Amino acid sequence: MNKEKLSELIINGISSAPGGTYDSVVINGVSTIGDPLAARVFKGNGHIHLNGDLAAGELECKGTINVKGNVRCGIMKAEGMLEIKGGLSGEHCSLNGLMRVHGDCELEDFKGEGAFTIDGMLSAGHMDFRLHGSGKAREIGVESIVIRQANKGVWSKLWGGIFPKFKPELLAGTIEGDNIDLEYTTAEIVRGNAVIIGEGCSIGLVEYRSKLTVHPGAIIGKEEKIGD
């Protein structure tokens, strides 16, 4: 039996539409989606408001996107400002801009530059982020993480007005992982196997299993080797 072919949803200009399940969704302009939305491919460009959950195999958004529910995706590329009232889960997320997630964030790969706030826990296999503004998460659990301040350049000139009041640094309660490489990070506890505490860091407690490298200018309240 042949599966029923899913339809497409295309919006240009100022409009609204119900949710539903689609093969592809393409939105250019200002739009409100009233119900949960699922699509193989979602592409949004402009100012978009979704009143329910969003699920997409491929998700690409540019502009200002606001989702009242949860977001579940395979591959996500976000450029601009993204706010998710629920949680975010997916395989790969590439961010160029500002993201706020009110729930938990669970990703296999999280990379990009800009700033982010995760109100819940941030879980990732691999994380590599360049900060133009502050990155915030209550807890971070990863296999590997690299945090740097972004280089000043074209991106900063274009987006600098968004982050004038925020120092480019990572703020977290606990950061735990296997390989940890941090700069410009303030955290209560950092716990890992191989740990690098770089320039601009202020850490209350560092627990490491195999190796600890500390920049001369970094501040650590206490360091402790754990395990065998």
C-alpha cells in the first residue's frame, strides 16, 4: 500500500495558518501557526510565532522565531533570535545568534556563536561555542566541550547591538564531561576526565580524573583529583 503523500505549506507575506503534518513548510514574512506543527522540512524566514510544538527532520530559521511548546528536530540551523518556551531536543544544532530555551536542551552536537540561555539542563555529546554575549545554563553535561570568546569581526558589527550589556562568558552551576576546555567561564563545579581551565575562568571546585591544566590567570577555589 502506498503511503499518502503529505502536502506542503507555503506562506509569503503576513498570514496565519493551522498546524498539522506536512512534507515541507516554507514561511517568508510574518506568520502565526495556531497548533502543533510537524514537517520533514521546516524553513522559516521573518517573524514567526508557533503556538504549539514544532517537530522537523530539517529545521532552518532566520529572523525571530517564537515557539510556545517544545522543539524536536534532526538538524537545526538557526540564525537570529530563537525562543522556545518548552524544551529542545535534536541531533545537530548550529546557532548564529541568540537562543533562549525555557526547559531542558538535549542535543548530540551543539555548535555556533552568539549567546544562549538554557533555564533547565543542557545535555550534549559535543559542544563547541564562541560567545559574543553570555551563555547560561543551570547544569551542563557533555562528552566534550570547548568554550571561547568570539573574535571581533563582521558578525559583531551586525549583531553587536543585541549584546551590549552582557560580557561574553559562560555562566553555569555545574559543568560535567569527559573532555572539558573552557575559557571565560564562571561555574561552581567543573568535573571531568581531562580538564583545561583557561583564560578568564573563575571556578569554585574542579574535580578531574586524569589531567588538569590551568591558565596562570584563572581562579580556582579548590582542585581535587578523583578516581583511581
